[in-house]
Amino acid sequence: MKPIEKAIRLYKDEFNCPQAVLCAYAEELGLDKETALKIASPFGGGIARNGKICGAITGGLMVIGLKNWDSQKEHEAGKADVYRISNQFMDEIKKRNNTLDCEELLGISVSTTEGRAIVKEKKLNEKVCHKVINDVVNVLEKLE
């Protein structure tokens, strides 16, 4: 199964968007699913439902770090490489979606029970979140 199919399936299975993205790559990255779920768990809803940077994007950044950190390099050089790739990734996601923030993508706050109910009622998780997850995985695949 391709990473995009895995990510969407995991998201539909009620995992949050960063969990879905990271778990789609977990096996390839030598990370077991349970550990990936734990690591990504606080980043949904724009970091703990605060509407900040979209969880799918933070999940993508976790994948970038796991794929690209080179412990053989001097730390500053290693960070510079990961930051460069991360910025390319975020620039492309922003180009496709005009923002990186969950709340702006959804057009509603997910920090309240009412806001989350509207997201479900309007099926924004399918209309918006599936698209962003798809964009994240597609951009990750092109960065390799």
C-alpha cells in the first residue's frame, strides 16, 4: 500500500492527522506503529487543538527529520540540511494551501467542542484534511 493510501486509511480510522502521516512511513523509517502514534499524538488540531500549524504538516516534518537527519554530520550541518528540506516542504505546502495553520485551513477553531462539531457536521475533515494529508504525502514523495 502506498503512503497516501495508508495515511488516509489511518486518518479515517480515527487517528489524528500527524499520526496518520507519521504512521504511513513508520515501517519504512524503522519505527513501530505504536511509538509513531505516541510521538505524533499531541500535534493534532494544530498542536493540541490550538489551531496552529496543521498536524498533517507537523507529521510531515517528523518524517523529514527521521529520513534526513544524519548523525554522522556535525550537528550544525545536520540541522542546516534538515531545516533546508523542511523549509522547501513547508513552502510547497503553503503554495498549495495558502497557509500552514489548521484553523485557517478549516476556517473554524477546533479548540472548542462546538467548533469540532461544526467540522464534523460540514465534513471538513474529509473536504479539507484529506486534501492536506494528500498534499503533505505528495510533497514528501517528491523531496526524496
